[in-house]
Amino acid sequence: MSRVIVPPAIIELDGAKVYILETTKRKWLDGRIHYIVSCFVEWKGKRSQTFDLDVTSNEELIAKLKTEIAKFKLMIMTGAFK
């Protein structure tokens, strides 16, 4: 069963808030359907820039979001994010 997220939406994942701003559906030349998801992450009062993810399913979206959250947290903890 697939789940549809209608933006704007806020989800909590790995202790961070993810703001899903927009999703657009794209059909590739070979017929595959992809979704471009625009979002940003908020953690400990810090907010990332808006970024886009190219996904084909909710499972792929969650996996890619977890990666982006981990990178964002690492940037904050190392002081690379001001």
C-alpha cells in the first residue's frame, strides 16, 4: 500500500523535523514515474537550506531523508554550519 503525502507537511524523523514543501510528479522517457520532493530540515533550532530529492517511493524518500538529516547533524556538530 502506498501512502500519499500532500504538502506542505511536517514529519519527525531521527529527532529532526522535516518540512515537505512541494512534490512534483515526473515521467521519464522510459515510462518510469519519479517524484521531486522539495524540503528542508530543522534540528536544535537550526534550519537547512531547501533542497530537492528525486524519489520513486515513500521508502526511498525516508532513506534519503535519513541521509540528509545525518549530514545536517554532522555539519552542526562539527561547527561547519553557522
